[in-house]
Amino acid sequence: MKVISELEISDSAKLKLSIGEYRGSERVDLRQYYKIDNDYKPTKRGINFDSEWIPKFLAMIDKLREL
């Protein structure tokens, strides 16, 4: 997975947005990571979806902006 962007949410946690290939399809992964022994490890908290869903995902995010 190639990390696209990171967002620090606390001193010991961050969100990472990554893209990569899995079983022949391009996947997007937005996942929470926790710092353990000066290294960030992925948690189960996150989402992973096919990159063809990006336009629909962005439309969902736009609806949040309207609130």
C-alpha cells in the first residue's frame, strides 16, 4: 500500500489514507494507527473499498459538508 496522506489525531494515533492492489483490484484504505514502541501499527478501525467507488465516497463526504 502506498500512503497518500496522514492525519495526526493524538500524540499516539493517526489516520492513514493508502492505496494499493489486492486480489487484482485497486483498493483504498483509510485506517487508524496507534503508536507502539515508536512505530505506528494498523488497527481494525478503518474502511477499505474498491477505488471505483471513490466518486460515490466523495459524494457522501460532500453531504457531510452540507450539514
